[in-house]
Amino acid sequence: MYIIGENIHIISPKVKKALKEKDAEFFKTLAIKQVEHGAQAVDLNLGRQKHTWEEIFPWVTKTVQEVVDVPLVIDSTNIQGIEAALKVITKARPIINSTSCEAGRLEKMPLLAKKYNAKLVALTLEKKGIPVESDARVGLALEYLIPRAIEVGMDLPDLIIDPLVLTVSGTQEFVPECIEAVRTLKFAGDPPPSISVGLSNVSNSVPEPKRPLLNRVYCAMLMGAGLEMMIADPLDEKQNEVIRIIEERDDSTAVGSLYIKLYDKVAAMDELSKSDVDEDDPEQVAIWKTVQVLLNKVIYADSYLEN
């Protein structure tokens, strides 16, 4: 699994404070820590920086680039800010996050990616929003995102389609659709585009103690559908252990064996059954309940594990 470290994000009060104070050591330390924990790229989500983009984007990019050699993902809706960052990248090949099917961004962002030899994340998002069905999301990729990338001369593996993970709290019915979109996009070309998701979006607006389990179980399910790249928290050691268990097929523990079964079931377009779970093991029961919520078979509530 190729993990893009998500921890430098403008939504974090600590990141906002460090940006305001231009605390270079904060950004260096956080970038190094993510890479040391397995991140193969580092996302720099700086927001729009409407009035300070010309200074902030290149400053953060150069600061982080001083201490890590992995690709930097320039993550913003500010096209000028993205280009200001791309201009100062001298190490690994960068990634732009992101374009969408909206006309203005679809016109400009692939050209920017081509100009700076960057990979490009493309969201299955149109002006009226995110389609509900997986087929509709795939349709946006086939009708708009892939043709535009080809038009500007990008190699398809350099286009990274994001079929958009939505939160189980409020948009639960959409959560299984992303799994199926990942499965189908694996066949959307020869070679196909790359596929990535923002994993932790599935647990947005969920009480903090329950977020990691939702993320881990959804990660296993998405891997079963063929996912090989994601923006996620590389500091989540239990998440990393689930990935290791699946990739190495380490069934030496009962919980590890259950995660492998879950992966295999999704890969076979099947579902985990109650008979696969040892109901005397609270950890296995928690995984089972989480799967049922993520498949929209049991309505999500903050107390779902206690029910």
C-alpha cells in the first residue's frame, strides 16, 4: 500500500498555528515522522492562502523538501499556489491534488501537471456534486477525467482517480459505492489510471475513539477491491499492522485471519458471514459490526459497537 501522509493539513489547529508563525521545525519534524512511519509521499494541504499564497506555498514546500526525499503532494484549490509550490520542487516527482470534472479545473490542472511533469489526482466530482452510484463515478472518469489526461499527453498511470470516500455519519448509503468504484476503475484503461482515496474521510464527524476502527476495516475492504494507494495517517500503527497482515497474509492471530478473510471476501465480490467471526472475541465482534455499518446493512449510530 502506497501511503500519502495526511498530517500536514490546514484543518489542524497546530498546522494553522505553525503556518502563522512560520515554524519551519514543526513542518520538518512532522514530515520526517510521517516518512519514518511508512509514508511514501507527504501531502501538503495548505488551504487557499488567499492573500499569502505567493509566499506560503513555496516556503512550506522548500522547508519540507529540505528534510525528506519522497514526493510532495501539493493539495489546494488555489491553482496559483500550487504552481508556486511546483516551481521550487527539485527532488522527487510531485503530485497535484487535485482536479475534478468541473470545466475550469479540468481545463487548467492537467496542463499544469504536464508542464511540471507532475502526477495528478482527479476527483469524480462534478459541479452538481458527487454521484451516488459507483457506475456514475466511474462514468465521470471515463467521460471527462481520462480523456482530458490523454488529450494533454499524460500517461494514464500518472492520473490518479479518487472516487471519493464519504463519511459513514450522514452519507452511509454512499460508503459501499466507493468500494465498487475502486473495483471497476482497475479496468478503466490499459494500462489503467492509478486509484487513491482519502481513507479517513469515512470516519469524519464520528467520535474520535471510534474513528481508527472504521478506518482500518474500510482500508481492508478497499484493498480487497484493488486499492493500492491512499491518503491516510501513517502514524496509525494499528492501521499499518492491518495493511501488513493483508499484504503478508499473516494469519498467525485470530484477528489477522479475520482481516484476511474480509479482504478475500471483498476480492471475490462476496461478504463476510457471521460464521467467520468468533463471537467470544470482542475484537472480532467489533470488526464484524463495523463491516455491517460500512456495507450499509446496519444503520450507523455513535453507539453502534455497544448495540
